[in-house]
Amino acid sequence: MSKIDKINEKILQALTADGRMSNLDLAERVGLSPSACLRRVQELERTGVIKGYRAVLDRAAMGVGFAAYVTVGLKEHTKSAQLGFERAIALSPEVRECHNVTGSFEYILRVEAADLNAYKAFHTDVLGTVPHVNAITSYVVMDSPKDERA
């Protein structure tokens, strides 16, 4: 693992805000020479601190106007039930995130769909038919005043 000193923190903050920033601009922002900055970025990439770069999409512009967080409880608390659920969810493009959590349910999903009718179809025809699912609770996203997902 790379040492996360103050300069590496600045590099990571700058790249988090703009992953397409040129090395020259990044070096200037963090107060390094371009070659020293590039070495640090490459080391952060090599050690897995920086896992990759991606585009942040405007989902509404893509026709996705509905989002919900969905909690899912399973009938059985076995490894095979979890694996079966995870395999089924991996095939669902509406599920943008899937997290196995502790608490009164096993999973939290972030589901995105075109609209409420499309979500209802996913809820009924996909999620509702997955074996081992015992409970589903939906929390509809009305607004996201802070969203730092990449």
C-alpha cells in the first residue's frame, strides 16, 4: 500500500473531483514537478489505492428518472441462499449497487429505472421471483442533495 501523506491526499482529492485532469495541471495543483506527480499517481494506481477512472453519467439525460434503495431479507441465512440471490441480482441491469449488510435484513440495493411503472415491473417480475427472498422494502429517492458516487 502507498503511503498516504499530505501530497498523496491532495492528489486523490484532485483526481476525485476531476479524473481527466492532466498530469501537468495536477502537478501544479499539488505543488510537484510533473515527473514526481506522475510517479506518485502511478504508485497509487499500482498499489490499488486508485482502482480506476470512470465517467459520471447524468441518469436523467439517459432516461432514468426513478431511483430507490431497496432492503431485501432472505428466508434462509445460508451461504447458498446468499450466492443464489447475488447471482440473480448480478443479472439485473436495474440494480446499480448491491451491498450485503448487517442488521434486520441482508441486502441493500440501489435500483434505477425509467419511472415508477418500470420499477414496479422490476419489483414484481424480477426481485419478487428471486428464490429465498422473504421481504422487500422500497425507499424511493426524492432528491439527492449530496451524492459523491463516481
